[in-house]
Amino acid sequence: MEKKQTKKLSELIGAGVEIREKTTSPKKQEEQFFISLVENLCNINRKSSAIEDLGINLLNYDLEYMNIIENLLAKTYGEIPSSVTLWYVFETTSEHGEECSIIDEHEVEHIIKTPKQLYKFIKQYE
């Protein structure tokens, strides 16, 4: 914040009040939240896959939680961004370990490797 604005706010509020600007803007906070959310979902998916590889089927247990997560994503970000997010979490890597791409409405192929790239991809369609 500019020094003049800080001084005016200090005069308005009164002596002894320290005014500091937030270290992150609301947009940056939203981006950090989204990236953290996607990273957590990816970690859960990896752990679930590892448990499944051991022969333990948690599908009936996980299904209700996934429905909740899908609904919350759709309510928070909208249908298309939530669908793209779930694609990223569950389908960016094929069974053979190959990276899968997503094709946009202009037939342009995108390979999204990180949650930050996913966030930027989704934001360009808002």
C-alpha cells in the first residue's frame, strides 16, 4: 500500500494502530487453496490406488465420499471446471503411465502436468 494511503488510514483510525497489507491477495489465496485441494485429492487417489493394488476393494466406501467431493467442486467452481479437475486427479495418467491430454473446444490439445497449470487452464475459461 502506498505510504500516503497508510498515513491517511492511520490518522483516520487513530494512533497506535499498525496497518499492514495482506501478504497474499484474495486471488492468490484462491489459487493456493485450489492447488492445495487438488494436491490432496491426488494424494488420496494415489493412496487409494496403492490399497487397491494390494487387493483391498474400497470402492463402496470411497464412492460416497467421492460423490460429496464432486458435488462440492461443482457447487464451488461450476460443472466444467469440476469435471476438468476430476479428470486431472483421476485420468491424467493412463494405466501404462503415459500422460493423457485434454482437448478444448477449439480442438487444441493440452497436457496439464501440475495443479498450477490446471488452475490456469480452468481460469482461462471463466
